[in-house]
Amino acid sequence: MAIIVQKFGGTSVASVQHIQNVARKILATRAAGYEVVVVVSAMGHETDRLVNLANEVDFQESSARRELDVLLSTGEQVTVALLAMMLMKLGCPARSFTGPQAGFVTDSSYTRARILNIETSGLASALSAGEVPVVTGFQGADEAGNITTFGRGGSDTTAVALAAVLKAKECQIFTDVKGVYTTDPRVVDSARCLARVTFEEMLELASQGSKVLHSRAVEFAGKYQVPLRVLSTFDDLDFDNLPGTLITNEEESDMEQPIISGIAFTSDEAKLTVLGVKDIPGIAWRILGPISEANIEVDMIVQNVAADNTTDFTFTVARNDYDEARGLLEKVARDIDAREVTGDNKIAKLSMVGVGMRSHAGVASRMFEVLANKSINIQMISTSEIKISVVIAEEYIELAARALHAAFELDLESNPKK
Ligand code: ASP
Ligand code: MG
């Protein structure tokens, strides 16, 4: 029998009543002839509550990270037990599994552990006994048995990893929206739910601000070729015509691929510039070395041509890393004899993504024209084969998203194709 892995996020299991709704979805999937393996998140905002409790204790030593994982893993344990009980009450054999019980072996990087191996014999025996295994999201144990978690939002990764090792037909991520949208529907009314998007596009969208899927999960799904579907817990599940967005491979023959599939944006950005740095080998390393040593992730990087043997060096970081990065940079600037450090933490980044861009010129200039017509100043630009990103002032981000969404006709099913 084909296996479907179904993952239900926090809003889908927010109360016992919600859990009953989830159980009914699982029953419907079994009735349609599939074996089901379930992954659940903690109820509602439970993980936030646990994080806040730890913040109240306010012990920041690295040894506390092990304890943080012990704490955070409890949220999901509540949900697996309740869902397994609910399934049994409705007459469906079920068994809960913690991450380690489900066989998730990880490295020892607490709060951002990586999966090393999944030992599936426990799950397999539950399946062969006709039970529904209900697995805690985002956790496992290292080789010494210490509990680890995969980072916030990591339950998607649990589900995809299980779908990969169990060779599931599909991994379904149930959430509180209908699927993956052309852009954030809270900002752009005419945003449309996409029927299909490629792994590559989804990875860009997820890493550029779309919150619907964890980017590590998308990466995993692409690597192991797991068809991934995002769909709403609150819609009916019709197996002849599955709703939501399917994330899958780009088909060579697919002429109907749109040029732009989606627009992602985030205001969670800040930029830093070192002015008047010498144009000599090793400077980029001396500037960014201390930033990366502090585990601060750098996104866009721009360095100008040097007119008078000095140049300006600009890069972006997440907004909550801004103060720390700026402090480090002030010191670097003195060491390398740069003129000055400036910064702006009121910026936003917008990215247009589409595999159709590969074979279609002129997307960037059209994008810049649309922004120019709205008098929006572009501060930084970066491109990849299937993405163009711009940094603009935060106050214009919603205006920019609406204007571009309309100009590229993303609201229309028949939007321009490659
Ligand atoms: N409960 C965890 C979180 O809120 C993991 C997840 O739901 O994906 O981040
Ligand atoms: Mg999530």
C-alpha cells in the first residue's frame, strides 16, 4: 500500500476539537486506500510559550542549549499523545512516537540539529500492525541519547525526511492557508494560490521570506525527490482532485511555466556599509570574517569599483543581528583604516522568483521600470538564474509588492508564460 506522510502544524492542532478534525482527515486518507504516517507540531503557540519561559530564566551559557531542547521537545509530545488517543477513540489503531522512538538520530548541535540517520524499524512495525504512527515534529536524539531539536519550524523537515526514507507517495503539509500563494495574500488582495511550483522556486521563495514552508524541508524534498503538497486543514480532502499547491520537479516539456511564479518579501533586514576601504586583496575577508565568526548570516553583498583606490563595501544581515554586526564592524573599520561605518535597519528585501526567467530576457528591466514609476529607490540589487532581489526602504515594501504583482499579472491564471 502506498504511504502518505501528513504533517499538521500548530494551528491545525490548537485544541482538542482541532485534533479531532485532524483525526478525521487521517481516517479519510486511510479510507482512500493509503497507509498514513503523521507528524505534528506543538499546539498553537506552545513552542513560543516554552521559549518565553526559558527567556525568563535567562541563563545564556551554551550548556543551557541542551536543556532548551529538552524543554522545547515537550510541546510536540503533548500533541502526539492526544492525537493517538483521539484516533483510537475513533476506532483507528494508532501509536505515538517521540523523535528518538521514531529513530531520528542527529548530530549534537542543540536547537539546530541535523538529521544523520533515521532508523525506521519501529515505524515499520507499527505500520505492519495496521497502526497509524504519530511522530513528534522537529526532534530526535544524538548518538549519546541527548534530545535535540531542528530549529523553529523544523516539523516540516521531520515530515519530508520520513517521506523520503519511507518512500512515500507524497508528503502533505497541512496548514492554515490554502497553499503557496503568488505573494503574501495579507498584503496583496489579488494574490493567487498556485497549483504547482518547482522545488527550486519554492526554495528561493522560502529563503526569501515566504513563511509557508521551512526552507530546509524544501531542500530535502528536492534532494530526495519527495513530492510535497501544501494544503489547508480546514478544506475538504478530495483524493480525486487534491487541493493545495504541489511542489515538484520542473517538467522539461512544460511550456506553460510562468515567467514569474511568485514574489517574496521580508522587512526583517538591515544593511551595513564600510566606507572608504582600501582596494587590496583580503579586505572582504577581513570585513566578513568576524561577522561569520559571530554566526551572523550575511545575505547580499555589494562592492563598488574603486575610483581612487578606495571603495565602499555593503552587505545585508537579519535585522536582529544589526547592532551586533555594527559593533563588530566599527572595530574592523579601525583595524583596516576604513573611513566610516554607516547602516540602515529600516530596509526590506523583495524577490521575484521564476524558472521561466532562465529563458526570458528583460524581466529585471521591467521590474526596475515598475519600481521607478512608483518613485521607489532601489538601494541594492542581486540576481541569480531564477531570482531578482532588490533592497528598498521598508516603508515602500507593500506598495512595491502590489505594483509588481499587478505589472507581471500574477493575479491571472493566464499570466505571461515563457
Ligand atoms: N513547534 C516547533 C515550532 O513552533 C516546530 C514546528 O512547529 O515546526 O517552531
Ligand atoms: Mg511551520
